[in-house]
Amino acid sequence: MTSKEMTDLIVKALDSKKGIDIEVIDVSEKTILADYFVIASGNSTTQIKALSDEVEFVLKNEAGIYPDHVEGRSGDKWMLLDYKDIVVHVFHPEERANYNLEQLWETKSSL
């Protein structure tokens, strides 16, 4: 599965659980950390966890892919799922505004 196909699957998973303002940022030309950052928001820590769980569930069941690393499982307002080529950030709106990754990486494309 290509990074783009995996990104599309992640976006669909986030959208299926009502992720807010889903953004995909192509960072392949700016860093070796990943090809894409996928950013979404949830209105509560419960929704943030549900969004992250859905991404893990879909990638595991549809593609046999597991995250390399997960941060924020303890009810935080920001969860990070590291799939090596793709890093998924699920934020509470306040945290997202604070970190403003879209502006930090400058190149963004809405889906």
C-alpha cells in the first residue's frame, strides 16, 4: 500500500467518526520524518480517543498495518499515531490552535 493510499484510508476513517477539519499536509519535501501529516480535531477527549481508535482499527483490519508508536492514550487533548510514512495528529480544537501545525509546515491541502 502506498503512502497516498494509506493516507486516503486514514482520512476516510477519521471522517466516518465525524473528525473535524481533516487536513493532509505533504511534508515529504520538507522533512525525513514522514511523507504526510494527517491532522483532525475532536470536540472531547472521548471523541479524540474514538477517532484514534478508528484509524488503528481500519488500518489493522483493512491493511494489516499497525502504528509504530502511539502517544496520548491517557485522555490527553492530543493523540499522535506514528505510521512511519504518515503521522496522524488528533487534537482538541484548543490544542490544535495552539500548535498550529498547518502554519508551521505551510503547505497544506484540504480534503
